[in-house]
Amino acid sequence: MRPLAEVQAEILAAVPHLGVNRVPLGEALGAVMAESLIARESVPPFANTAMDGYAVRAADTDGASPAAPIRLRVVGELPAGQAPTVAVAAGEAIRIMTGAPMPAGADAIVMVERTERVGDDSVLVQVRAQSGDHVRPVGGDVVSGTTVFDAGTLLGAAHVGVLATLGLSEIAVHARARVGVLSTGDELVEGPRRLAPGQIRDSNRPMLLALLADAGCEPVDLGVARDDEALITRRLERGIERCDAVLTSGGVSVGDYDYVKAALERLGVLRWSQVAIRPAKPLAFGVVDATPIFGLPGNPVSSLVSFELFARPALLQMSGHRVIHRPEVAAIADEPMLRRADGKLHLDRVRVRVDDSGRYRVVRSGTQASNALSAMAAADGLALLPDGPGVEAGDELRVMLLRAANPDH
Ligand code: AMP
Ligand code: MG
């Protein structure tokens, strides 16, 4: 059995980097920037008001207070979206709405709440303004000519907003991986039809397709292949042609019908490992024509854990991600999580919550059998239990978070 870290490192060293695409902003979410972005415009593009109120000359408001307001003559009104046509001269003010450009002559805004309008053409200012009050300067957000985002930035919703504000309609990003998913097994059937004796439904393919979508990849359904070495080889070859990577499930352990291993061997690329982990001990891996193939184990929990540990980091790296691993945190076990020493790292499915002092706390999410997918679905993370007797209630352990801690737990 090989240590987890060694197998992970071998895979990360073997997978290629995908190319660069220009994509419309609508497809940028979750992609990684391939070039750094230099702003060609400033944001905001003009000085404007952050408040509804009056644009004034700050010096005119010297000494103003609620008890001794200062009267200014209102010479105009300026909503957002209009260019100023009149300037503010001494003793004057312009009624102005949030986002409207600062009129010439004015250097401060007095909030409407600090004023009292008298008639059509006068306003009483009850506060002394400082030059710059409530004014958003040109380039206060982004200065033209500066780097906005470095190459390697993972684009979230706010990034998309910044790109739009700078007038960009497309952006150079690392390509998303197109990833095929093939299930193998004579016992597998799909959908609601009645199961014949010995049959089960294919859960891995929909699950792996969903995991890929969640990782920002483009999933490609390669269907189910029967346990037939030549058939599996052909289906793999088709996947290799169409995809940047291929995931299979089943057929990689030491059973007599484990033909994924055999197919990879026939393609001349098999690297088969028994990884010192539980679940997900067997893994077949190989790269054909720069297309990595991940032969994941068949048991659904093993399939998911193997995807998380081996495929997901590799696929993220291929798509230019800088952060490829799930976060790992220290947590307290709320119950004993005992195990037998067997030379493996155990990855127990756990519910994670944060207690009142902000510490992560975990309990097992259900039965730990590697076919029990419901306990996986209930889990927020994988507790990493190193070889040995496990942990007692109250002990600290490491947890790999698959999603945010759940306050309901
Ligand atoms: P194998 O590695 O092919 O021997 O499969 C190990 C276990 O996982 C067996 O119990 C299979 O029936 C089960 N299995 C394999 N593939 C799938 C699948 N796509 N969905 C659900 N269970 C599967
Ligand atoms: Mg099988």
C-alpha cells in the first residue's frame, strides 16, 4: 500500500495544463483568469455624490449648526445619469441625487437629512461640511492603468461585476476540463425500471457528473459499459477522443471481472495503486494522449472519496486553479471515533458544526460502510483518522471540509 500523499503527488505531476479560452462574461463564473487584467478606465469614471443632498462649497457652510443654519440659494437639480450644466458659485447649492456627477464649483455634499428646504430656491444647511464630504472621487474603486486582478484569480460573482464595470465583454481564462464519466458493471441498470435479481442502479455516474459540475468542469456522460475488456477499452478510447479527462467507476480492485485495470493495461498506461486509505483503497490511473484516466473504485462512497482525493485536485490544477485542495481544519470529536490499526488513513464521513466558542465539532454521519451513500450525503466533511486506535470523545482531529459547517447539526 502506498501513502496517500505520494499517490496524489504522482498524479498532480502527470496531468497536463489545459489551454486558454476567451469566454463571454456570462461563462466566466468559476473560471480562472489566464492573464492579469489592467484597467483601461477608472471606476468611478467621474467624481460623484455618495448621498442624496446638496452639492455645496464647503467654505460656505462655515459655522453652520442646527441652531444657526446657513441659507444657500438652490440653483439647480441633478439626478444620476445627467451631466451638470450649471456650476455652484459662492452662496449657492445644487440639489443632487446619489450617483450624480459633482457639479463644477462644489467640493462637498451635505446630506439631505442635515438640510431644510425653504421655498423653491433656498435651503438651510444645518451642518458644517468639510471639503470632500460624501464625494466619491474618480478612480476611488479602480485607477486606470493599474492591475485589477492577477493571472490565476478565481472568478466569483463580484469579479464578474468588476469586469462588467470596466466594460469588458469577454475574458481570457484557463479552459474548463471536459470530463467523461463511464460506469462499468454487469449489475448496473439505470432509472426506475424494476430490478432483476442481482441488479442494482447506477448511482456513481449521476453522482460523478454532479461532482464535476460542482467543480466547474464540463461533464460528459459516457454511459454504462458491461464487464467486457474489449468493450471498456473501446468506450475509454472514445472518451479519450472527446474529453480532457475520463473518470470510470468499478473494475479496479482485485476481483476476476476488474476490466478497467485490464483496459488501461491494454492501452499501455496502467498505474495501479493500493492506496493506504479507507475507503477508496484501489485506484487505477493512466494518461493516454495527454488525457488522464481515473479508474475510481465501484463502491459509491469509495468513488466519491477517490474523486475528492485524486480527481478533483488534478482537474482543478489542469484548469489553472491555485487552490486545488479542500480546506482542512482542526475539530473536536463529539463522540468516540474508534478504529483498528490497519496501516491506513481512515476518512470517516462526519457532520460538522461550529459550537458557541467557534470550534468545529464532529460526529459520524451514519454507517461507515463504503456502499452507504446516504451517510455520505449527510456528511459535511471527512474526518482524517491516522493509523492507530482512533480518537475518544473530546479529542482533537483533522477534518477535510466538503461544504460549510451546518448549524442544524
Ligand atoms: P467493483 O469495483 O466493480 O467490483 O464494484 C464494487 C462494488 O461497487 C460492487 O458492489 C458494485 O456493484 C458496486 N458498484 C460498481 N459500480 C457502481 C455504480 N456505478 N453504482 C453503484 N454501485 C456500483
Ligand atoms: Mg464491477
